[in-house]
Amino acid sequence: MTTLAHEAHHAGHDGHHAPAGWRRWVFATNHKDIGTLYLWFSFAMFLTGGLMALGIRAELFKPGLQFWQPEFFNQLTTLHGVIMVFGAIMPAFTGLANWQLPLMLGAPDMAFARMNNWSFWLLPPAALLLLISFFVPGGAAAGGWTLYPPLSVKAGMGMDLAIFAIHLLGLSSIMGSINIVTTILNMRAPGMTLLKMPMFAWTTLITAYLLIAVAPVLAGAVTMLLTDRHFGTHFFSAAGGGDPVLFQHIFWFFGHPEVYIMALPAFGVVSQIIPTFSRKPLFGYVSMVYATCSIAVLSFMVWAHHMFMVGLPLDAQLIFMFITMLISVPTGVKVFNWVATMWQGSLTFETPMLFAIGFVCLFTVGGFSGLVLSIAPIDTQMHDGYYVVAHFHYVLVAGALFSLFGATYYWLPKWTGYMYHEGRGKFHFWWSMIFFNVTFFPMHFLGLAGMPRRIPDYALQFTDFNMIASIGAFCFGFGQLLFLYNVIHTIKGGVGKAPANPWEGAHTLEWEVPSPAPHHTWETPPDEALVRKGLRAQYLEGHDD
């Protein structure tokens, strides 16, 4: 029986494989079910963090204190950052990896199915700890998402809850990463060597290695913070001979690779979508792999560019400045390769492609503003201002989030078995694209004019741009309810049944199984000829070595 016939045979008897009811989800070990749990959890956290962002922008609509006291405003900014980074973006990419990697690699499941279940079920308690911290004496953590001492040493009980939540989230990330590394290295289909893997598998593999390397560093930093708070140590307390700048060094040694932990999977998603809708192999596949590895290595060498204001020696400032500039080179290679892939391709502009192109354009803007901030004397002027806020939202919202929207529309037919409504998908893209820029582009000007971040009130000269940004934020935020409606409508039947491969230019292995993907896939590995055919079409352009 051929592989495809085997899959089709099992698709008809899927009910015998999939458990039913709540037990299916609580005791889930199937990679598709766990991927679904991750994706829904991350979207719930995205809406939660988004509500906090709207609370921030409501306060900043005009000068003066309108809704919140400064203490609560600081809690909103802190929890917004922590929830979006650790609760929304990272779990969303883990969910994508769970869903797609076994399908793309020809593997029957993830390597450690029960550990996979555990890594997900650590997330809801962590989210609960963060949310209930608003209601404990002293309120939630209010030291910014970076949790800098001395604020975080002196804060109330909410900081302890945030520290425990970060431990749980980090443990989940480490277990998920070990699972991803083991699956990719040991469970690929016959004939799929490392340099013939889909780019999404490569970027996910490198991201997993980054997480395994730096999540323990963050755990160490917040544990030292906890002992400073309750056990009489003085790691970061200047009064006891400690150094608050030490925390910054430890935190950013985690924090800068963390930026690429959120960006690299986005690069992988875009590297799947653009070749599909360009009807061309990815330009420079091998150079993309090496560029991804270069970014990962360099990300460990640039942490102190967040710290130009702490009194670093001039030599250290120069070293970190030049290495930060250097990291733009492999990133530029990626942008060039995406543009070259589209060049003279047979392009069509379905919703996933729109989000991928939007990602390339806006992520490039965020990259350029990061290059500006890498220059030490300029960063001295911009530090802790709204220019920085604009920069990292262009990287993370237009970067990570737009790629996640594109990935959802791209793989939704495979997940649900139904086609989404293309018109509503395109409307969601244009609405998000326009109001994202209305929200965050004015922040560049606010930062250049000197507005500091994390303040609930501001001088009158900043009023107009803040009003524009707040209007854009509310429009952008409520526009995401259309995305939720699109997804639910598709799950319930969409605009019709999806074929196994709804995209003419898609050639990776997941498009060889029926839609929706059966509960169990690749129980027998795919034929080596099938693997080679798909990889040639998607990436290697006839080069089989």
C-alpha cells in the first residue's frame, strides 16, 4: 500500500484513533491535540495582554491621570510585557511546532509524548499566577517586564507570584525545546538530511537550542531576586554590597537571545509561505540556514547594547555596538533572499502571502530602527524612550504576530479541513496593517521628541501623537476579534471543504496527507522519492546534494 493510500485509509477510520470528550484534551499525547491546546492558550493570553495594552493606551489618550493611579499603570505595563512574551508569542510558536514538525518531517508524533502534555499543562497555572497577582496585597509586579531591582526587590507579594510563574513558564519552554530537538534530529523521514529540511524545521531547531541555553539563565536571575527578597542575600541590593547592574547583565544575557527566540520561528514561517505563493523554490536555502545559525550565535554577544547607560567602559560600548551592527548582516541576507524568491515569481496574494509580505516590510523597518539604537551615542539620547517602544513593537508585533497570523491562514485548511473566507482574511490583514502603523509609527516621533516610556502622564507637547497612537491601538485591538471570528467560522465549515493541498505552490510533506490531517499520520514513513520531490520543488531547485 502506498503512503498516500495508507493515509487515506486511516483518514476514514479516524474515529477509532481519536479519544473523545474532556479526557482527549487533559490527557492529550497526540501532537496535533497538544498543538491545538497551545494555540488556543496563546490566543487567550494575546487577548488578555491586549486588554492591558488598551488600558495603557486609554490612560495615555490625553495628559493627566484619567483612569489609573501610577502604581496600577506600572502593573499594567509590566504584566502586558510578561504575558505577551511568555504567554502569547512563545506558546504560539511552540503550538505551531507541535502541529507542523511531525507532519513536515514525516514523523508519527513528537519524540516525548507525555512530556509534551506536561510542558503544556504547566502554562495555565503560570498564567493564573500572573493574573491573580493583581488581587494580592500590593498588587501585581510593577518593575517593568525586565523586573529590574531595586524596584523588584522592594515590591509586594505580586512579584513573588511573577517569579514563580516565570519558573513554570521556563520549565515548560525547556521541556518543549528538548522535545523539538529530539524529534528533529532523530525522527526525520528517510532521505531528509538536515540540509534538506523545511526552513521552519531549521528555525525551530535553532530556537529550541537557544531556549535550552538561556531559560536557565533567567531562572537563575529571578531565583537570586527571590533570595534577595526573602532570605537575606544581597546579590542586587547595593545596601548590602550587591549590584543592581549585575541583574541587568544576567537578564539581558537571556533577554537578547529571547528576541530571536520570538523572531526565528517567524522567519521559518515566512520562508514557507513566500515560496508557496511565488511558485518558486526559496532563493539561497543554504545561505538562509547559515544566516539563521549566525544570528543565533551572535545573539549571545550583544546583550550589553541594552545597557549603554549603566557606565560601561568605552571599549565595551564599542565592542557591543559593532557586534550589534554585525547581526544586521545575516538578517539582511534573509530579507534579500525573501525578496529574491518573489522576484519574477508567479505571485498571488492570498491572505498568508499578504501577512508574509507585511512581515518583511515592517520587520525591516523595525530592524533599521534597531540599527539606529545600536549606535551608542544615539542610544544615549533614545534610551528608555518611546523610540525604543516603537522599535521592539515593529519587531514583535509586525514580526512575530504577523507571521503567526500568516501561519494560521496558511495551515488552517490542513488543521480544520475547511477553507477560510478569503475576503474576510484580506480585510483582517489590511485593517491590521493600517492600524498597526497608526499605533506605533507616531511613537518614533514621540521618542525623538524625548517622551520617556512607562509613564502614565506626560507633557502637553506629546498630546497629538499619543491621541493618534491610542485611536490606532483600539482599532487594531478590536480588529483581532475579526480574526477570532474567521477561525471559528472556518472550524465550523468555512466556505467549503479543503483539498489535501489547497495551495498550488506548496510542496512540503504536510500537504501530502488529507485535510483535515488524520489524528495519526505517517504511521509508516513517507517514501524517500516523495520527500525528495517535495524538497526539490520547495527549496533545492533540482540540486539534490
